[in-house]
Amino acid sequence: MKIKISDSALDYVKRKTRFYSSRNRKPRLIRVAKTCQGARFAVVFGFPLAGENAVSARELELYLAPELLSEYQGFEISTEVFFFTRRLLINPVQQSYACDCDTKCANRHPSEDK
């Protein structure tokens, strides 16, 4: 299975999907950023973009760019309680620690700052 989703995450996303379904918005898994601490991901609700594929995760259909699946080899989605509210935790099977930013990070060599 390319996407493994916990019971609590499935319930969380299904409730949001029902809310956004009246507006024809679908759950989309996107990469928010690539940082030296690892890539970060989010589930947003909108219209699938051209080239995004639907991937089944139990009873849920998530849209995402096919290159995300090939680069990260799948995802595990769960939830955590953060300041009294539930939020999704999205972890790739294979993490990438490459930066795509211009800020200083731990992966840069000190000679690059000159």
C-alpha cells in the first residue's frame, strides 16, 4: 500500500471531506516545503490539479502528484493532539533532507556563506 492511514486520521480526513464535498473539493496531499529537517506535507482541500492522481487509502481517495509517490515511496498518515486540537501527521516512507530554500541550514558548508 502506497499510503497507510490510521483510524483516527481516516476519521479526521473523512469528516473534513464531507464538509468540503458540497463545494466539490477533494483532499489533496501536497509537499509544503523541503528543508534540512526533512520534507513537510499537508492535506488540503481543493480541486485536483492537472496531472494529480487519485490514490486509495482504505475508504479514502487522496489526490497527489505522482512524483511525490515515486520520490518518497509512500506515506504514513496519523494524528496527534497539539494544544488541545487534533492535527495530521504525515510522514514519508523515505525522507529527503535536501533544502530548497535560500536560508542558512545545517546541510550547507560554511564556505558557501562567504
